[in-house]
Amino acid sequence: MAKLMEKVMDALDVETFIVCDSEDEGKGIALEMMKNLGFDDADLVFIEFIGPGARIRARAYLHRSGDKYGWLFSSREGGK
């Protein structure tokens, strides 16, 4: 799977509905979920608390500006 992640240009978004009692609880659950998925650098880019929970879009940054981009170097080394 590491090779696949090298193809991601910048970030990966995960959108879901989390059952929770408040927006703050939803934020905490979403950020913990991203860490459990192996993403250390994550932000919430959208949250809307409605009814039984929150609609959340979390963004995991694989490459920030100025990083060594895996997709750039793999294509130079003959990657497809």
C-alpha cells in the first residue's frame, strides 16, 4: 500500500457521518479515527452537527508544501 500512497499528490479526504452527542465529541472521534488509520497529519475541513451526529470531512495530509513528493520522484525513476 505504501507504493499507492506515493501516487497521492497532496492529501486524502475521508467523509463520514459519526454518531455523537455534540460537535466537539464528533471532532474528537474523527481526529482519533484518522490517527487509528495511520494518518498523523490530519485536519477537519468540514463539520455539521445534525440530528444524531455529525457529518465530517477529515483531510489527511500526505505531502505538505515543500515536502519530498513521492509521486514526483517515482515518475523520474521510471515509475508508471
